Amino acid sequence: MEGLWFKIFLAIIPIVISGYAVWLSTKQATVMRIHNELSVRPAMCSNLVLHKNVLTFTITNKGLGPAKVDEFKFYYLEKLLTYDDFKKLIDDKYRHFCEYEFPPITSTQDEDSYVAKDEVITILKLVLDEKIKNRPSNEDIYKEIEESMNLQFNYTSLYEQTISDKYHFITRKLEPTQL
């Protein structure tokens, strides 16, 4: 009888070991997939800079993978604007303060375009003319843009993870509770 139990025990050991190996392989594959997803995940950052008389708002992909653009949404005083309305608003409000006759630079990204790793996209650029009399100071223009304009950027990673970030035209991203 003891020999029978010993034979059953010996037969069960390989089954247990192979079951553990399958479980361990599955766990490793899950961890590897998570690692792979994170290794190509985009991380978008915004930056509003006033340097001398040039005001620029940019977004940069600081992540390791490209960001597939789903949608850009522009807001002025929390009101959703089309890109054309955003461009017209910037032109109407700031063109007469700019150094050049052509309109300020505004841009957006088309749906299904990509933002590569370390690529910088200039959303707004104003070259302010210091010689214009009776205009707000550069800091006042900066503050007005900072307080009134937002950008919501929806993008997807290579692993089809959709991310939605909303930015004031400032250097930091809004917290999810502030959206």
C-alpha cells in the first residue's frame, strides 16, 4: 500500500511542477506586455514661455513612443472653439500687438497624425512689438492667455490606449479633478 501511494505521489509531482510552470509563464507574459506598453507610451507636456518679446505655447512628447492624434480641442474662457475660431480669436486679439503684419502662428494637428518622441509642436507663437504704444505689457498678455485659454489633447498610444490631457496655456497639466 505504501508503494502505491509513493507511485501516485511521484506521478502528481510532474503535474504540479508543469502547472506551476504554466502559471509562471502566464504571469511573465503579463508583466512583459505591461512593460512593452509602458516602453512605447507617449507622455505629452506643455510649455508656455515668454522670452523677451516672443510668447510661445508648445506641446512636447517626452514619452518613448509616438502619440497618434485623436483630437485637439481649443477652449477660450471654458467655451469650446473650432480651430478656425481659435485662429480668428488669436488674430483679432493679438495681431495688432505683433511685430509683423502676418497673423500670429497658430497650429493644430490633424486627426490620425502622429507626434513623435521628442517632437515639439508649436500651438501658439506671438512675436510682440515693443514699439507699439498703449498696448498691454508682455506679462499682461501672457497672464491673459494663461488664464483664458485651454487645450484638450486626446491621443492614442501604439497599444491603442487612449489618453486625454487638458492643459491651460501654462507649463503644467491640469489634475483630473480640475477637468
